[in-house]
Amino acid sequence: MDLTAARAVLFDMDGTLVRSEHVHRVAWQGFFDHWAVAIDEDTYERTVKGRRARDVLARMEGPWPDVGTALAVLADQPSGTVDVVPGAVETLHALAAAGTPVAIVTSAGAAWARQVLEDVLGVRAPVLVTAETVAEGKPSPEGYLLACKRLRVPPGDCTAVEDSPSGVRALVAAGVGTIIGITTTSDAADLRDAGAHRTVADLATT
């Protein structure tokens, strides 16, 4: 995807630059199994996917004594390998070559974000907003507003790419000018309903 004409580009990471939802789903299932909690796919889609773990656990009733304990159990769950979304590396390199400002805004923690960006994608994000950076994660617009502030580009002048309805809603709330939904983990209709202006299959789509 050629985004080099944009004034600045905002990317989600998991599901947008790498296919990693299966890794997170396995980790969350291990977490729920640990606490003997049943969760169906519809509930997972609505309440967990694309959101910061701390926010999910703060709002979800369960047998865990507190959020800190729950996060520690979640962190202990096994992880797997991720695949690069087609066109992701090429798009990031093209933006760097064109001098187009880029920010990564993820619900993941900083350690996971750096592992994915540096070890999997082989890039460094000049502006990186992670779970630790914000008081409230997506669908709150806080992370994207912070990224725009750091880029010194108004949200309305930015283009963004997101894979989850909660992320798209965060972009809408932030007032981002052009929102592209990528259908790696969510249906195009769900992304458009959340506010995406158009949808693509991957970052190689023109």
C-alpha cells in the first residue's frame, strides 16, 4: 500500500503489521482456563480483542483477586510465533524513505512491541505508544492523540490503519482524517460500521 503521500501515518501493530491474534487468543484462553472461566467467541470479540489487557481485566468480573495478579497470570501464558502481514515491511521502508512521519500505537506492552518491531519486522518506530504510555487504552482515543501530538501533526491530517473495531473507534474519537480498516482479524463490514472509511485485505493492497 502506498501511503507516502500522507502527511503522517498511524499504525496499530498486532493484526495490522503482524498476524498475531492467534498468539493472543491462545494466551487469553490459557488465562481463562487457569481461573476456570468460560468465555465464548462473541464475548471475546466484543470485550477482549484489540484492547489493552489492563483495561479488559479492570472491567471483567472474575475470580482473580486483583488486576495485578491477573496480569501476572496472563503474562505467564505461552506465546507463539507471528507472521508478517503482506506489504508491512515494504510499506514501513517506503514511508521512511519518503520522510513520512510514522507512529505505532499498540495495546501491547513495550517489551512485546519492541520484539515485534525489531526482531520480526526489523524496524524502529520513531514514535511508539504502548500500553504503559496511556491511562486508558483503545477504544479511548488517548493513544492516538498522544501519537499525533508527538508527531506534531493534527489528527485530521493523519492517515491510520487498524484491524479491530475498537481501534477504529479510537481513531474516530481522535478525529483522524483517513481511517483504513485492514481485514486481517475483523470483517470489512464490522470495520466500516466502527467508522473505517475504506478497507483492505493487507498492506500490499493498492
